[in-house]
Amino acid sequence: MANIKSQKKRVLITREENARNTSKRSAVKTAIKKYEAAIAAGDVAKAEELLPATFAAIDAAKSDGLFHINNAARKKARLSKALDEAKKAQA
């Protein structure tokens, strides 16, 4: 632990930020897992319902700086592609 007052404060703030970022990243992963589970089960209607919420979670994490713009775009593209393939398989 640091001896300087400002460094002690920075350590505390960094821990808070780390916890917040971990929570947001986990929320994105959970949303993606729920969406992918719906796709795997063949429940296209449920997947279509979950897609906007999943996109919102990814966009929120991107705007907070947790994901690079291209990383977020890639995740969203993969999710959209999975839904399109599920629709084709169902039809």
C-alpha cells in the first residue's frame, strides 16, 4: 500500500472502477449467453426478443470504454448472423 495520500485515494478509486467494469463486462457476457441459449434451443421468437437488450448491453459497455468499437461491432454482427441462420434453419 502506498504512503502518499493521493496514491492511497487512487488505489481505492481504481478498485471501485475495476469492480464496476467487471460487473458491466459480466452483464454483457450473461446477456450473450442467454441469447445464444435461445438460439441453441431453436427458440427464434425468444432470441428476437433478447437481441435488442443484448445490443444495448454491448453498446453501453462500448460507450464506457470496456470494448473497442470494432470488438463491439464484431460481437453484434455475430449475434445477428446467428439469428439469421436460425431463421433459415427454421423455415
